[in-house]
Amino acid sequence: MAALGSAGLTIAPQFAGAFYPPGSPQLLTSLCSGLANEWGRTLLAMQVTDKNRKDDYGGIWCPADKTVHGRVGDTIYPFFYLAHTNNDHRYIDASILLYRWIERRVGQPDGSWLNEPQKGAWLGTTVFMAIALCESLKNYGALMDTAFRQDVSDRLKKAGDFIFKTFNIDYGNINYPISAAYGLALLGEVLDVPAYTTRGRQLAHQALKFFTEKD
């Protein structure tokens, strides 16, 4: 596999040593960090902060489609990561505002989240939102105030119940039950619900039949 170089160039493996001296930071890590920060700043700038735009307020505007897509809630986790790594409270404020948007526009009474803010939209992406919030709570819960941390925990319990009751190995494309295996394991750990952990393990074992052994 070729390694990434500056300006998007690739570096043949036999020459990689010249760019990555022993003990030096990997260039890929630096590139990824730079991209994460660039993307974070861009998404932050596209967040709708005008309260007069009631439906869009708090969401992240898509200039291509001229709308706010339901999946923008996944951005909460990288926002908390950037808040932590950069000691930048703007990303915490943005995460809370974004969380309020997803609850208002795509959150459902049964614990799911719609893929798009429209009636009848796909619910399977609930597992990705649950993972993003779980990872935020697990890794950066200390950055949340008590009320918000409790709000997220309570909401995750509703999402966990939905995933537990709805997902099986035949639910959607295979990436959904496999993601649910991880999501339920994570929910079980963060919320201390053993039933989620057990169900996640069951899905993981059922998913093994979809893997082929390497020759």
C-alpha cells in the first residue's frame, strides 16, 4: 500500500522510510489532524445560528442541496473531539445546538432518528447517531455540563431500546446489523445495560457468516 504524501501525492512503500524516519511523527497523522480541523472549521461556519430560520436553526446547512440533512447529527462526535484537542468551547456550543436540532427535526417518539427530516424516512441510521453520541459521552463526557450529559444519556436509552427491539441480522444491508453489534456493545458499556451487550454479541456472531476466509 502506498503512503500519503503532501499535496495528496502517494509515496511508494520502498521510499516511505525516507519520509518517515524512525521515531518521527507520521506524516499521515499530521495530514489527518489538519483535515479534521479544516473540516471542523468549515462545518462550524455552515451551522445555522439565525433563530429566525426556525426549521434550520442549529443544523448544518448544505449549500449544494440548500437544506439541512438529517445525518448532520453525527458531527457531534468530531465536534467534541475538536473541542477537546483545541480547547475550543465553540465546538461544545455547536454540538449542543446541533443536538437540539436533531431532537426537534428528526427525533421520533420510539427512540429512533429519521435519516432525513421528512415523514417516512429511513430509521436504520439511528444506530450511527447512537454511536456518535455514545462515543461523545464516553470520551468527552467531562466537557458536558450535568444537565446536557443526563439529557444525552436518557435519549440514548430510548435509542438503545429502539435498536434492541428493531435490529436483527436481516435488517437493511449488512452494514446496519454489523454497526448495531458495535452500537449495542457501546450502549451497554456506557449506559450499563447488560441486555444491550448480550444482543450486540449475538449480532456480531451472526454476522460472521457474511465474512469469507482469505485464501
